[in-house]
Amino acid sequence: MFCENCGVQLASDVTSFCGHCGSPVKASRQIPVLQMNMNTFCMTCGKPLALGGRFCGYCGAVNAEPSSTSAPAPFVAPAPVPAPAVASEKRKTGNKLLWLGALGILVLIAVIVVARHSRDSGVNVGSDGSTQSKDAGANLSSGDSGVINVVKNGVLANYNTTTVGKAFEGTFQDPTWKSFVSPKGTTIVEFHGTVKFRALKKGGMYIADSPPTNTAITACINSLGWKDEITQDAQLRGEPLTSVVNWMGLTHPERFDKLNECVNLPVSFQFALSADKETFSLAYIDEMFYNQAEKVMDFIYH
């Protein structure tokens, strides 16, 4: 940046007066480059003067001509004086103590960082390196806790009355979360839980046939001593166990009540994250709710 009056290059972009002629300088966005005479300072404001300048570029005060603009003489270091042997040994001991102190500080910083990460992510770090949510036994998670929290703390576009975590953990028992990357490179967060058969029937849902559902129903009818009878009924009808159980409310209401309390059905849902891992969508609904996606979502967000 140059003075509009005399054309001399100015000291800096914050200079208010020309160091050569003393004229006021207009503001500019240009970034000037000017060598400053660091050995001569303004007697009024103490700021450095430009080389050969009589006027201060900051306050406009008149200053005497710089006594010299030549470069200072090079500094010549005095010849080193050998230290006594005792001082050398003390210096070595001091260096060891210094290194030990620095190492201790680094270890302390590492412990603080790990503890803060554990606190902020809501994860407890065990002595074996395993991780578990602070609500142990009620809400376990594995995988990347960061992407899991994106889903748990987020909301679905059509169901935004509460977060995904509160809705799913409030509907299903034994909730667990995990994350993984699919073969196509998509980050997936998967939810697992269980639900009583009675709750689903009360929600107006028909339980579709699936291996996990049949396993849960079989375990229940075995414990109640109905395996042979209900299995035979299913074979005569040519229908799976789930169909027989669905109609049991009409044919055997007294048994249906017991079965409601016995059958604990496993459920799973998957959420796919975007490439930047900031948004997600519901990608999979348990096959037990075949063709009932809207109904089961209303059941979860009731």
C-alpha cells in the first residue's frame, strides 16, 4: 500500500499517517509489505518507524532522522568455558528428572482424555477394555457409540414426536444396540429387543410366520405342556404355529391369556446412515411385522 500524496510505500495496513510526508492515509483492504526500522521508534507513541521516515505512521508525530539504517553488527558468541565434571553430572541428573516429569505429565493427560471421552459418550470402560452403556443391563450397545447415538438421539421424519431411542426403548424390553458396516459400505445401526405377544395383539397386529417367532412360541407351549396338541392342530390346518396362535383368542380364550403372558417375541430393526453419518433412515423392520410397517410404527410411537 502506497501514500496517495507522495507515493512512498506505507508501513502497514493499520497506518494512519504517511511516515514520509505525514499525510493522512485512507483505509485499504490491501496487505502491505514494508521493511520496518526496528531500531528506531516514535518518541510519542513508541511504535516502530519506517526506514528513512520522519513522521510516525501511527500517530503522525514528527521524529528526528534515524541515526543509522545500517544492519547491526553480527553477534559473536564468546568461547564456551568447559564446566567442571561435578556440574556435568548434576546436569545429567537434572535431565533425567526432567524427562521423567514430562513422561508423567503425558500419562496424566492420556488418563484425563480417556476419562472425558468415556463420560461424554455415555460409555463405561472396563478393566478388560470392553465398553458398556451407563444404564447397564437395560440398554447395552456395541460398535461405534458415535453412530449409535446419532440414531438414538435423532428423530424419524414422519415420527418426530420423540427420539428413536426413547420410542424404541420405551416400547420393547431388553433393548440392545449395535453398529456395523454392510458389504456395500453402508453404516448400519441395529436395534434388538423383545415384546409380549399380548402387547402386539392389543395393538391390532397379526404376527407373521418367522423362525425367531416360531422358536419363541415353541418354547412357550413346551413350558405349558401344549406342544403335541397345538402342533397337531397346526398340522391339521396346514398352517404354521403363528397362525394357530393368532386364532387361539377365538377358539381357546382361556389358553390365549396364558400364552399372552408366556410368549416373549424377539424383534429387530435396522437404520442406515448417510455417507457423512449425520442423517439416517429406517431400512429394515422385523419380518414378523410383514406388510404392517405403518401399524408397527404407530404401535411404537403411540
